[in-house]
Amino acid sequence: MHAQYAIDDTSEIISPGVVIFRDIVRDNIQKMVAIAKDPARLRPHCKTHKMAEVARLEMEFGIHKGKAATFAEAEMLANAGVKDVVLAYNMVGPNIGRAATFRSRFPSVKFAVTADHEKPIAELGEAVSAAGLSIDVLLDIDCGQHRTGVEAGPRAAELYQILAKTPGLNAAGFHVYDGHQHQKDPADRAAAVNAEFAKVTALRDALVKDGFDVPKLVCGGTASFPIYAAKDDPTIELSPGTCVFQDFGYGNAFPDLTFTPAALLLTRVISRPTPDRVTCDLGYKAVASDPPAGQRLLFPDLPDAEAVLQNEEHLVLKTSRAGEFTPGDVLLAIPRHICPTSALHKQVFVVSDGKFVERWNVASRDRWITV
Ligand SMILES: Cc1ncc(COP(=O)(O)O)c(C=O)c1O
């Protein structure tokens, strides 16, 4: 195994298990800060790790803001000591009341949610006002992904003005996520991101001219945050997620980014059913199965391995080197998509300097903590 993934003693690491290489995580955070130029510009998305310990590592590097997609993630961040949390999700149903509950449960945490429609805007305003509170709301801008948000244009301006005038709500800026900008060539990616961002700044400038405050723009993910980081705009915050752990999906897709996979799966050989097959205890209950079957894992020590069958608790690899393996042998694999992979594990095994040092809880894999 590559020296950076060496583990002296794996006897206490149960398989299948996620192993976090803490020194690589630190290195990835350092790279994130170097790209951002100032840790105060970073608001990393915690959906990738969902762990208080990772949020605290980021704090050690001066990163004190966080982004979340669920209340459990937001609560994990607040419990970890993050004092400024954006829940980048549009509130509906019980989440309207939960937003007010979160504000009263964590009064010292600066907290914002997103919105893109007048109905939840009105409901949220009523709920927080009834609780004697107020809440920051970011207008969710659709930069071409067409997942949520409104295009930067007249309708967005109208909604922002409604937000600003709704009692209980503070119009706090825009949420600008562009997860569809996956051009491999960084110049093509930059051109596409910049074209969308020009519409965003035009909207912002028009609102400011009309007397509205647009104090922050929460922008980007792993692929695009370097492009926003290069802009001289003090209202920009950068919200990469995946790069703290990195995975081979992003490694292949964005060769310009130099993050290193830091969360690997440890698996053991349980059988060698035929001369060219090795079966491991790494089924799809332990690794994200949103990538197609056969493309979910990369075995750095077994590059010719072809995943020919995966069941809930079994992974069958076809390899010319099958004869080298005996049941009990350990293999490490890099997941194609780390964010849903970490959500499948209650705890992870942390390795530093080649030694298994501790376990961390994947606290916000749950949908509900207390809020
Ligand atoms: C709203 C939002 N912001 C930020 C991110 C982080 O993006 P990435 O994982 O590409 O770094 C995501 C990822 O899904 C997201 O949905």
C-alpha cells in the first residue's frame, strides 16, 4: 500500500469500515485555506463528513463557518462549536418550526436558511416572529443546475424584496451553488461559472442600488470554489464539501485540484471462490451505490481488479492476482463518492502517522438529533 495509507496494525478495525487518514484530512484543509487565501472566506459543507471532529479540525485552521443540508448537520456543527451556520435548504413542513427551534436552542449561533418561494418565506416569517425571534434567509439562486432556486433576474429581485420586508426575516444575501459545473478543463469551468456569476452580481448591484443590503454570497463547491476564490469580492464565501475527504470521482473529474483521498474503506477477503476471484466483505450497504455497479471503488493495490458482483455484504473482484490472497487479508479501497458513503457508517476509524488512534461518530448521519 502507498506509504500514506500504511496502517501498522489493523486488528482492531472492523470491516467493512471507513478509515480516516487524519494527516491527509489536515493537508486537504490546508490546501482549501491556501486556495481561499483566508480561512474566514470558507464555509465548508459538512455533508461530506458529518462529524464534529472534522468540524473541529477545520476550526484549528481558522475556519469558523459551516454549511449544512439537514438540521442534524446544522446541530452537529453547533454542538462542535461552529458559531455561524448556513442550512442551505429550503424550509417546508415541520422544518419551518424547526428553524425557530434551532434559533432558540442555539441563540449564540448565527444561523441562516435558504428560500426561493413566497409561501415558505411567509410561513417562516410567521413562525419565527411568533417565537419572538428573527432569522437570516439567503435567496437561493439557480445558476443553471435547475435543482432549486430562482434565476438571477426580475423574479429573484422581487423575492429578495419580499424577504427583506417580511417581519422576522433578515434578507442575508444569496446562496449560489453550481454543482453542475463539472467541465474537466479548468478554463472551460471558469468561463461557465463566471458567465453565471455575472448575472448574480448584476442582480446584487441592482438591489443594492435600490437600497437593499446583500451582505453575502455563499458560493460554489469543490470544483468551482477556486474560481470564486480568485475574485476580489469581500461578500463571497466559499462552500466546498467533498475536497476535505476527496474521492476518486472528483479525482478523475477535476485533475486540476490536488486534494488527496483521505477516507478509504477497509475490507477483508472472505473467500476465493474461483482461481480468478476474490470476495471481500464490502457490499453496497458499506459504500455509496449511486455510481453504477462496478464503478464504486478503486483498489490502489489492485488496479486490475474488476468488481463483477456486489450484493448487500459481498463484493466479488475479478483479478489476475487472486492467487495471492488468503481469507482475512486486508484491502483498502477509495470510494467513488464519499459523501453518501460516510452516511452509511455509525463510526469511522481514525489513523494518524500509520496508527489507528481513535473512533469518531458520524453524528449527523441521523436525520434527527434534538431539534
Ligand atoms: C448546496 C451545496 N453546497 C455545497 C456543496 C459542496 O459541493 P462539493 O461536494 O462539490 O464540494 C454541495 C454538494 O452537494 C451542495 O449541495
